[in-house]
Amino acid sequence: MSNNAPNSNFSLQIHQILKHYWGYDSFRPLQEDIILSVMQNRDTLALLPTGGGKSICFQVPALAKEGLCIVISPLIALMKDQVENLKKRGIKAAAIFSGLPYREIELIINNATFDKDFKFLYLSPERLKTDTFRASLEKLPVSMIAVDEAHCISQWGYDFRPPYLEIAAIRPYFPEAPILALTATATPEVVIDIQEKLIFKEKNLFQKSFKRDNLIYYVVKEEDKFGRMLRIVQRYPGTGVIYVRNRRKTKEIADFLNKHGISADYYHAGLDTTTRDRKQNDWMVNKTRIIVSTNAFGMGIDKPDVRFVIHLDIPDTLEAYFQEAGRGGRDEKSSVAIMLYDGNDIKELKRNFALTFPTIDQIRQIYLKLVNYYQIAIRSGKNSSFPFELEMFAKISKSNITILYHAIKYLEKIGLLLYLEDENRVSVMHVLANQKALDIFEQQYPELYDFLKVLLRSYGALFTDFVKINEAEIARRTDRSEEEVVALLKKIHKFKIISYRPKTLKPTLIFTEDRIRDYDITLDAEHYHQRKKVAKQRLNAVIDYVKEENSCRSQVLLRYFGEMKSQTCGACDICIKKRLHTVTEKEFQKMKIAVLTLLTNKTYSIREVVTLLNKDFKEEKLVKVIRQLIDNNEVNLKYGQLSRHKPT
């Protein structure tokens, strides 16, 4: 950054934006450096741990620049959340993802193209190769491209998504627009791969250390997990998160805690949006002390005062564990991350791993079951969508649910379908008609128009955007039942006066391409086996972490992410064990005298010496001293018997 004058101007500008829109006086560590790099139109990779404030890093420079920021993210729920937060700050933004009706997509693209105040267009990566988006690319006034969860572009990453490879293809349309790639978890190999895949003009990495001095890691082997968990939450005051693998256990554990007088609630992706929002809010405001959840909980949630994070099941990867554990202690006060495991957990982890890579025959069978169930004929079905419940379909089709899920994920990756667990659980509406058409509609259907007027008074921006609506609230205002409101909205929709998309309470399966013959589904064997090999290495890294007995937990995690020269934390279960077994010089001399005195006229085994002296000394320390005496030739060990060394 050789030119200081532009930097000085940029620094003043971005601080004003930060203060105006977010109310902050200063940036977090590295945020300003990252933003200034983008302001100089440099391709930039920002590696910031969970809670490091990644969104600020692209939102601030996008507001400072003229034009539109395209934000690519695989997390649709997080996209929606960020769009809503931007709108609350008076910033125009929208998100396009699979499952949106064409009319809604068209309106968003028009706004992004022609409205100079429109600043953020969020896209799921599979939208990049659609004809609709490609046709509008040249018209979009793009100033920068932000790539969230950038590790998804790397085949070495723990969550590789092939649609991310399409990002590089849109760069020629905007040669002057810099890319800002952001991720919370990337190994050194992934860091290199991200920059190569996104065609960085030069390598440019900003990396904050993964070290969390205030977060203490523990791993405990425990057969009675519920009992140990209860003791942990009773010992540590404050709020916490407990992670488990399956949905059923979330409720079971929350009920267990409540029965023991501890305020707890459960959370998973299968709950409807209203229920999840309520549960999340109760926890955020400390009405609920503990939330028990699957890994669906946490994305985009920034609660600073989480004092403990407990894992009752071993996560699939250290990346996932680091992100979930990292939700503790964001206020920089002391917090703990505790993983409990029993003798069966590692075996279960290995069994699950075997199921996460279904064979090509299994994938073809699942595809065949899906298209037959929904009665989709060959060369038809593109963009058709259906309510889809994974558990129910697994029972109907007699499929193993884990194989079913991962086969669907593979079919997603090759672009045949899309499984949306949580994308259409709110209703939206947009007025299509102009004033002349509305006048005619009023004359022809006065009762329907009177109903529509209530909506026009209740919701702003209906003429320019799709707006979230609440049928229950409309029913209250119009003195109708919710079912009547839905029926009226659908009726007005048929007249093409409005576009109405009702909420769905079930996940959705979308066939993104026409049906093909199942034997046309292919699998790149080399790529498949390479992905499996990389995944197996991650699995082994998790197992090694769990079984580790000598190295500091923090050091093990940091080494995994490429930080090789960190200090021990001094507080994890390994460090505590080592400290307890550390022998001071004074202790050493006392034990040495005791051992040598005991061996003056008689030989003993190590076990016998420990038994005879354990009233005065701790066993672990005593064994350590005996080993040292043997190494120093002060004591002989022969045929399992200890004796004093006799000088020759």
C-alpha cells in the first residue's frame, strides 16, 4: 500500500460509513486492512474465525463504491437474514436463489440494474449459470464481488460445492471489479486453492490467528453423558449451546435439563420458521438459558455471552467443530468448549462416514425413486418443485436415510435437483398491475379491491418489490379467517393483479433439469475417490483430536489450520493433566530419598514401590520420579525388580 493519500481518504470514508450505518466508532482487528485492500481494487482473501465480522468487510466497501456488490453465498437462510438487516438500515438489497418464481427474479434483476441506490444482490452459486442471470450480466453495474464461505470452491475444502467453480466465469464481465473471498475455516492447501480458482491477479491474504485465548477446550471420555452434561451446566453459570447429531435428541435433552430445573429449549431445521425464531429470540435475550440443537443452529447468530458449548456427539470435521465451539466467548470472557464421547462414538462416526459416500448405483437408485414417486417423465420436469420430507420419503422408498441424504447432495452437486430445507416458510406478495389496471379491477370486482386496499395500506413497497406478508395479521385486520385470506390472495393472483407466493411448512425438492435416464448419471471415479480420500483425512483428524493425550488441544487445532508455532494454552484437559503430573525440584528430592531408602536392603517392583509409598506421594508423580532415577542410573531395573545402583 504505497500510496498513503488515497488510503487516508478511504479510511475517513469507511469510518463515516461504519458510524452512519452500524453506529460503531472503530473496526475490529484486520477489518480496516481488508476493506482498504478492496477499496484499492485488489483481489483479497480474508480468513477470519467465526465471529470475526466478515460481513462488515464487504458491506462497508460496497457502500463506499459506486455500483452494485454481488454477494455469493450457499447459505440461503443467512442471505435472507443479511438482506433483512441491510433493509432495516435503509440499504437496498435482495437475494436470488433456486425456488424463487421467475417474476420475482425478474423484478429483483431490474431493480439491481436500473436503481442506482440498489447496493447488494445476493446469489446462491447455482444461479450463476442460469440463462436468466447470464443474459442480464452485462447490464449490471457491478463494483465488486464478495464470495462468502469461499472454502466451498476448493475440492480440498470440507464443503466443496461445484457451482462455486462458476464464479470465475463471470469475472470477464466485470474486469475492474475486485473479488473479496471470505471464510472462517481454511487449511493452507485450501487458502492457495481459493485464490487460484477465483483467478486472483496476485496472492493477497489477510489472516487473523485462530487462537482464542479465552476459549478453553476439553475432551472427556464419559459413558454417562447426560450425568456429566448436567454437572457441567450446573458448574458453569451463564448461557450455553449443546450440539447433538439428530433432531429427536434435541428435545430429549432439553426435557431432561428442564426436569432438573435448568431452563432449556430445543432447535432444529425441521421446526417451522415462527417457532424457530421464537426459540432463538428467547435464548438471545436470556429468557432460555440453554439451547439444544443440531448444527442447524448458529449461522449468523452473534450472541457474545455464551459461556459454554457442549458437543454430545463428535462432529464430522475439525472445521465444523471449530466453528461451533467458536460460538462461545465472543465477548472475550472465559468460556469452555467441551466434547463428551463414549466408547461407541468413534465406531459410529466411522459407520456414518461409510454411508456419506454412496455408490453410483445407489445414487442412480435414489434418483429413480424420486422421479418415479413424483411421476416425472423423461425429458420433462425442469423447475418443478414438490414438498419433500426426508424422513417420510426414506420410509416410503425403504431407503437408508443417510444414504438418501448424501445421494441427494450428490445430485445437487451435479445440477439435477435442489433440496431446500428452509427457504419458502414465509409468504411474499408483489403488485403487478399499474394504476389503470387497478381502476378497472375496482370496477369489476369491488369486494376483492376493498380487500386489496387493506394490503396496500398495510405493506409498503408492494409496487416495486416482493414483500413479506402475514396472512394471520391480514385475517385479523379484515375480520376473516386465515383460510379465507389465502383463498382471496390466490384469486387475485389468478387475475394477474398481484403475484402471491404462499408459505410452505415443508422443505422443498426442486428438479433443476429435465429428467434424464438414471444410467446417464455418471460419476468421475478419480474425483470421487480423491474426495473420499480427503474426507477420510478429515475424519482421521477429528478422531486424532479426540484421542489426543499429549498435545495441548488449542495447539492441535491451530496446527490443523496451519499455525505451527503457537504456545500451549495451559488450561485444556491435556495441559491440566500435564501440570498435575509436573514434579517440582522439592518434590523430586523428597521422593528420591524415599525410593532410595526403601531400596537400601531389598528389591521391589515398580508397582510395589508405588503401593508402599502412595500414602505420601501421588502415583503419577512417583512413577515419573522412578523413571528419572532409572534414566540417571541411580536405580537399576532388572527382571522387573528395582534396586539401588551400586557404584563400581
